[in-house]
Amino acid sequence: MAESGDEPETGATNLDRLNRNIKKIEALNTRLIAALQRREVHEPGLHAPNPSLYSRAYAAMVAEMLTNPAKMLEHQVSYWGKSLKHWVEAQQALSSGELRAPEDRTPADKRFSSPLWQSHPYFNFIKQQYLLSAEAIEGAVNDLDGLGPDEKRRMAFFTRQLVDLMSPANYLGTNPEALARAVETEGQSLVDGLENLVRDIEANDGELLVTLADRDAFEVGRNIATSEGAVVYRNRMFELIQYAPRTETVHRTPLLIFPPWINKFYILDLRETNSMIRWITEQGFTLFVVSWVNPDGRFADIGIDEYVAEGYLEAIAQVRAITGEAKVNVVGYCIGGTALAIALGYMARTGDKSVRSATYFTTLTDFADPGEVGVFLSNDFVDGIEREVADKGYLHSHFMARTFSYLRAPDLVYGPAVRSYMMGQAPPAFDLLYWNGDSTNLPGKMVVQYLRRLCQDNEFAEAGYAVLGQRVRLKDIQIPLVSIACETDHIAPWRSAFVGFAQMGSRDKTFILSESGHIAGIVNPPSKGKYGHYTSDGPLDDPDSWQAGASFTKGSWWPRWRDWLARRSGAQVPARAPGGPHHPVLDPAPGTYVKAGSHGR
């Protein structure tokens, strides 16, 4: 209906709108073809597991059919029985003369949150049959013998990917919410969705990456990453940011944070209300943060040696020079913590006592069980990455972003794609998702060393990792340590983080287990009163035994860590302004490196 004061719509009006939309679609198709032609050719091994995985699974299934046919028939008969029962129930519901669905005993699933999935007999039938089929497929794979544990885990993962892809919610003809939206808007939602699709492909040079957050809603340094500070040192590997104090006095020993170089550091400084950087300065610490460079082909020969020498050791030296202190406290987050542990091992082997204590956030150092990410650590993918970086010199950021997104595909791939491309909705103005989409490239040499030597060969936890002429081991690290892991972390599983941490040589080790995942469990300000944490004075022998004996505390672990850090940070001294006589301010925080490649800017 026309709004009050508008002319009523007529057939001619609707036809004009239809013709305009057809012209828009024609223009968008032209743009789409042009965008797809810009897509670079990449190593095929980056996109899917080697087909031999499926061949071996098929061979194992055939072998089971020959040796244990009863087992296979049991799966089939169970599936047929459930499907037939579902069909009969649907027919009985329709025979009542009412347009209603049969009883729905399927579990809640946010992909099917529209009431039409429950009430409409057609869409409910499709949904229930999909869930029955998904259960049957996954059950058959999980019960498949004849595959090794790693192959079975990979087969289960990639089967789950195919099952998720085939969800009826992902297709216009079987998504009642998208169809209703198209009717309500007379097709405008589909035109808007196509425009969103074209825009995403254009923004990613022919690759399809779903935009998770409104790119225009945020700007680094304007409304996110706004804590006051300055770049006080810069080399080819990083910018060193010193943050302005928020107290009149500070602890003598400065604190230096090494974030992961897979993502940008400002996850720790999104907004004032959840900024760890701001909170740390409010607790009376002199805070420095490393902002890593976003590498390109010029960094092809940069390996972990360079990250340790020109990154970790250099940053520590510069913080000591700026503050005049002999020692610093350090933090490493994710891979930033893995490389920090390697650097600390090197410092121990060479007698360098510049670090007083170290904190690890969601850090793996023993990769015997890397968790869900392990499905991408087999030779088919790693060989493909090695060939890709040999050709290009670096691994493009969208490959890592895609990898982590598919670990949570319904939430980070298909759900956003449905809303954007089928419903025609604009991405939300969500700072965390904006950061998630602002990922970085990885130097070719470094990524191969990390995947081969640390992940596949697990050198650091086993034979020792060779860095800068020294072979370092976990037991070499003997300074006071604290590790914070997260209970539902799908990138750095907490039990694996625990196992590596337990092997470190320090007698002063504290392990904290936070609720929630890789980001929310770390960026968990006390003011929110949200996720709690577990602690224990018991031995670090076994993760499950440790958790069983641990005490639970409501709320953030930040205050507990502050108290731990304060005891290792010395007396109070007058607050320090950023920079110094030999370290002039180069740029205001958040610096220039963090903006390189930021969402196409």
C-alpha cells in the first residue's frame, strides 16, 4: 500500500519499478563478470583437500560393506525408517484439511528461526528431511572404520562442510524468509542482494568473501583504536606504540604486548568500554604494544628468525631504552605468544635477562593436538600453501580469513551470506566483525616454517626449535609465567595450551581458564560482569584433572592478572609520557602500519 500522502500504486507503477530493477540487474551482471575476471589464479591445493581423502573414505566404506554388511544396512534401514515415518506424519497432518505441519521434534537451530520453518508444511517437511539426512550422513562417517584418526577427523569435518552447504536455508527456493522478503519488496531485496554480492567480489579482487560488518561504519583511529598514545619507534617489521598514562604514577617495570601478526592489534582497543589497552593504563602500567607490518611480496624471505630478532628482541630493547628500565614484562597473544615463547627460550639460552615475567593469551606451544584447525595441517593443504608462497612471496589474507571462517561456517559464512545476498540486508555496524574482516597477509618463509616445523613436526615441544643459531625447548623458559586459555576456543584449544604451558621450565607458573572463546574470553572487561574463570593451585599434570579441582570465579580474569602482574612490576614511579629524547613521537596512535590494507584502504 502507498504511504499517506503518496499516490496509490498502479500496474504502470509496478511495471516501471520492474523495468528499473531489470536494468539494475543487467548492470550488476556486467560488474559481476568484470569483477570475476580480476580473480588471480591461485594454487588449487588451497581450496579443498586432496581428492585422495575421499577415495580412501570410499574404499573404507566399500570394505565395510563387504566385511560387515549388517552395519551398513543398519544405517540405511534406520534412515529409511525415519524418513518414511516423517513422510507419513506429514501426510496425516495434511489429510486433516488444515494447512499445518506435523509434530516437529527436531532440535532448535538458528538457521531455521523463522516461524514458517515450523508452521508451513512444505518448508517444515524440507527442514526436517534435511536434518534427518544430515544426521544419517554424519553418523555414517563417524562410524566408518578403516581410516586413521586424523583422516577420520578430516573426513568428518569436510563432510560437515558439505552438509552445511546443502542446508535449505542457503537457497532462495527453499528459504521461506527470503521468499517472503522478495514478495514484500517486489523483488527489491534480490536486487539489493545481488548488489551486495557484486560489491564483495569487487572488494576482494574476484574472490568471494562475505562482508561481515559495515565497512563504512568504522575507521581505525577515528571510532575504533582510539586510545591516546604515539608511535615511538619503527622498523620494517613493526611500529612500537607507547600509550599515554591514565594515572599520576605507574609501576616501574613497563609492559609490552605482542599481538598475533595474523590479525591486527586493535582487537585490544575496539571501544572505550571494552579496550584492554585503556584498562591496563588505568591500572597504573606503562604500556607498549607492537603493531606488526602487513607484509607483501617484499617480505618473502622473512622467517621466524627475523620476527624474533627484528621484532621481539628489538622491541624489548627499545622499551628498555625508552623507560631506562633493565627489565620488562611481556605478553603474547595466539601466534604472538608462540613466537614470544621461542624468543624467551632464545634469551634464556643466550643469558639475556631482560624479561621479568611473561603472559600468554590463548597460546599453543605444543601442537600434538591442534584441535579443529588440524584438518588444514595435512600435506595436501600445506603443500598447496608452499607452492602458493613460492610463486607470490606471501599468503594473501583472504586465505587465512576463509580458513577460520569455515571452522564456524553457519555463523561466519552461510548465515551472513543469506542475510546479505538473499535478504538484501546491509551488513551490521559491528566493531568486532569489522576487525575480524581486517586480516593481514603472511610472509612466505614464515608461514611455511610455522606450518612445517611448529605445527606438523612439533619441534618446539619435541626435538627443539632452531632459532638464530640456538636450539630452544619449552623447558628453557624459567621466568615467572601465566597462561590464559579459553574454554570454548576453536583456534587454540585450551587443553593443548595447557599441555605446552606445563612443559615450560619455570617453577612460578599460573594457569587461568576463562569461559568463552578465542576473542570473547580474552576481551572480557570486568565492567561487563560476563564470563567467569577457573583457577587452581594444583599441579599442572593433566588438563581435565586440573579443571576438576579448579575453583570457579564469576567475572573477568583481568583483575586477577593485574594483581599477579603488579607483584612483578616494582614500585610506583612518576607516569611516563610517550617517547623520549632519543625516541621522538613519529605518529599518533594507532600508527600507520595498522591501516595498510585495511578493508581496501
